[in-house]
Amino acid sequence: MDEQTDQLPEGNSSLRFWLLLAALAAAGVAWLSFSPQKRHEALGKLGQLGELRLRPLTFEGETLALDDLKGKVVILNFWGTWCPPCKRELPEIAELANHFQPDSGCLVLAVSCGQAGFDPNNSLTDLALDTKQLLKTMQLRLPAYADANGVTRLAVKEAVGFSGYPTTLLLDGEGVIRHVWEGYSPGVGAEIERLVETLLASEAGRG
């Protein structure tokens, strides 16, 4: 009887080699996909905000335009009283506003947004009442703004896209969008604070 061997025919050996190579390549892609990403080692320049027009909603004051923010690092947060993730995030935004006082070089602009449409001017009374009530219930001290007719949100959408709430942007002193957060995850406030401090140091270095 002929001695049997475990070797595959030459053609099958070649096939096995290529299958193994493909498996290793796939494993490499999977490792790259799921390995931790160092997303915040540097602040990217994502786009220039073309327009900003925000009206004070829960306090008396002047309408803010983009020129009013020149030279300031800005945390621009869009949220809604009707939005559960926004309400979970709101205490962290209020803490940022308390931490970064106006003379710190950073402004926190919390923009309360209605659930339907783009908050026309004639609907801001109800929006103001809802916003004040929520802030009172949550015991938060946070000046809130309104984006009447969605002017600022449309500008954000044109620059980097706008897909839902909450959405937070970090702007540098030239109105350039340096980072965007969509949705809420616990600890985002600390992450924003770190990036603001980095950007403030960078702005001071250029000055």
C-alpha cells in the first residue's frame, strides 16, 4: 500500500497561502478599526462659520453677531428643552459657563432650540418660558440664547453639517470651527474644557 501523506496538492497549497494572507490582512484592518483613536492630540480646522446671530432668550442684552466674538474662544452649544440627551448634558455646559468667565477669553453660548422648525421670531416667547422653567427645575444658572429663524444653525450646516441635538462647536478667535461634538456622552464637559485650555494657550502664544 502506498504511504499516505497529509500534504495538499500544489494548487491547494497555493490557495491556502492566499487565504491565510487575506485573513491576516483582514485582521490588520480590524485592529486599525477598533484600536483606540487619539482624536484630540491636535485641534483640527474644520471650516469657517459664515454667520452667527443669537438673541438673548432668558436675560436682557444685545443680539450677538460673529464680529462680536472676534478674538474669543467660543463654546457654541445647541440644545432643546424637549431633548433628553440635551438635558443630561446641560449641567456640564452650565459648569463650563461657570468655569470660563467672560474675562477668561472664552465664551459659552448655550442656544435653546425649539422642537419644530427654526424658531421664528414670533415663537420665541414660548421658547423663553420653557427654557426658563427647565433651568429653574434643574437649578442651573446658564444664560440662554435663541437662534431666531435658524440663521446660525444654517451657517453651521453649510460649514460642517448639522444633524441633531445636542450639537456643540468649538470656535477659535477667527470664527474657525475647530471641533464638533454631536450627541452626548458622559464626561464631554471635561473633554471640551481640555480642548478650550489648549486653544486658549495657542491663542495667547500667537498674541
